[in-house]
Amino acid sequence: MYQKYAELRDKANVTDYEVAKQTGVSTSTLTNWKYGRYKPKMNKLMALAKYFDVSLETLVETDINQ
């Protein structure tokens, strides 16, 4: 999931800080996802999907296909 998030973030040309500020998903949470410390909760995934204007399935598709 983090890889897809990073792609969307880079495409939107925003930083983790900007995403955190707009979505309420903290930068520490994003870092924990990056290093696999824990999996994202549904409400946080939904906030990110809404922020990037993509479906929830699009955001998590790399996890589903593995």
C-alpha cells in the first residue's frame, strides 16, 4: 500500500507533511506503513483515497495483487 501511496503523492507533487495536514493521517503513521510496522486502518485509507481522488481499490491494489 505504501508504494501506491508514494506514487500518488509524487504524482500530485506534495510532501508527506502536506498529505498529513490535509488528511489527518500523521507523518509517523505514513512512516510506520513504509517500514511495515503495521497495516493501515480503513478510516485512514479512506481519507487518503479521498484526498487523492482515487477509489479505495486503486489505493490498495498492489496489496490485493500480491
